[in-house]
Amino acid sequence: LQQDLYLQPLDYSLYQWLNLDNIWQEERPVCPDDHIIITGTRDRYRIVEDGPWITVEGDPDSPTVGMDLYPCSFDGCYEGMLILRYVTDNGVEQIFPIGTEFVYRVPEAGTISFAINDLTAWDNSWGMSRGATERVQVRISPVE
């Protein structure tokens, strides 16, 4: 049954609110050669109590290069940034920094999901703007 899901390429847009609970969200099957774009709005949040307000680009003063406890720990990864996880059907996992936009051509069947590059969730909080809570919207869609 899972294999049947790969027969239909990603030909629609998926919209989801980002969860600050430090979990992988919206695990979706992808087909070989799916050409996808993932975007995140620039709403503000904190990942450290009394820390700086950041967006999906992460904290530019806190790179996570070489910090192996973080899911994204190589060049281009920052604390709190929006990240993508791609897992092949054979269980090979790759992590990619998204920031506000990331384009990816899927090499083989597998799943994708997204999260923030963070170690703890208890101190994460959303910003407020004009009395309303800010929320990041993530979009996954085919490249047109």
C-alpha cells in the first residue's frame, strides 16, 4: 500500500502551520524525480527564553556546524531554522536547511518532513504582532 502512494507525484500544494515542539512534522511520501519547493513565512519566534526573536532563517549568530546533537549540524545550519528531513525507502536520512525557501529534486522514493533546528521545546514561544500570535506557515508544492 505504501508503495502505491509513490505512483502519484506531488502535484498539489500542502500548507501546514509550523509546530515549535521540536518534532518532525507532516511526513509525506515523495516519488523519484518529484521537484519540490518548500517555503516558510517570516513570522517571529524564540527558541530560548528571553533569546532573540528569529524567523525560519534561524539565529544568524548561532551556527550549529559541528554540533552533532542538532539535526542540522553542517555549514548553512543555524539554531532555530526551518529544516527538511528526507528519508529514502531504504532508511538513508538526509537533512537540509530550508530557511525561507528550498528547492529539491527527489532522487528516489521516500518521505519528507520538516521541523526547526532545536534541541528543546519547553522554552520555545511565538511572537505577538498587534495582539495576535504570529505563526509560520510552511508550504510544500511542486516547482512550476
